[in-house]
Amino acid sequence: DINIISVNEIYVSLTENLSNPVVSPIGAHNKQVCSTWGNYHFKTFDGDIFHLPSTCNYIMCAMCGSSYEDFNIQLRRQVVNDQPIITNITMKLDSTVVELTKNSVTVDGRVMNLPFSHSGILIYKSSSYVKVTAKHGLVAMWNEDDSFTVELDMMHLNKTCGLCGDFNGIQLHNEFIKDVGHLQNIFMEHDLYLIS
């Protein structure tokens, strides 16, 4: 089943949700953490909370506005037993591609045993989460179910885009607007088709 929605519909959905923020059920973040959890909830670096129910491949957080992209983190949800879970996280960290799924971790297409450490990237698994740390001030944690967080060093302030927002310290300020009147493409699919 393919749902086709326009950029205007996404913009309306995002702005309606952003104009009616919800109090977060998980304690306050420091201003360097973005997260997604549960039933499609998101909290940006700047503290905006919104709900975006979709199983698209999202650009969760990326380095934007520079000639070199230090990182690009994408995730995909799937509904399992009537509950949305995160099934795939792809992280481009410098020139290394890390892919996290429930049963495996691949680095540049090769399945790795954990802990893994190479080229400034450390990946390990605890009893409750998989943690990825990168040399350029990025820490990501996934509970292998429905929760994922990204923490960035302040050196990335005002340099991000994606569902985590622009990391400029100002709530509800152009979080998803690339240029005046243009919604930034937060979905990997450039044609903005939502496949469910």
C-alpha cells in the first residue's frame, strides 16, 4: 500500500504538532541530545517534541551546510505486533558506513563482532543498548527496540538538519525549513512517497 503525500501535507503535519508541544515523558535532555522513542515520538536538540507516524526511511540527523559531511544518520521503523519499532539504523561517519539491525552490526558491508573499534569509531553492546561513539563528538545509543538517541558535541551547533532539527538552541525556529518557504527533505526517498 503506497500513501502519497505532498510536501505541504508534511509541513502542515509537522507545524501542527510543533505548535502544540507535548510534555516529554522522559526527563529533560541537555541541549545536545536528540531522541526518538515509543509511538513515533521525537525530541529535537532544541527541545521541540513532535509525533510523526510513518515507516519511511528518515534522515534523523546529518551535518548540513558544509562542504564535508561528518555524519548522516538514518533510521527506519516497522510495525511489529501493532507496535512501531526501529528496525534499521544506518550511520555514515566520515567515510565509514555503520548499519545496526536487531541481529547484526555491519561496518562497510561486513558483519562485525562487538566490541568493535577502528578509525575513531567504537561500537559496543551492553545488556540494554548498542552504543556507537565517533571521534568527531557523536554518541548514539539504541535499545534495539523503539528508542534511539544521538548526542552531539557543541562544535556541531547550528550545523545539523533532519528530524533532530537545526541544533541552534532556539525552540520552534525553522527546525525543518531549509530556505524561506521550503521544507527540508527529511526523508531519504527524494520523491517523498511514504511506503507503508
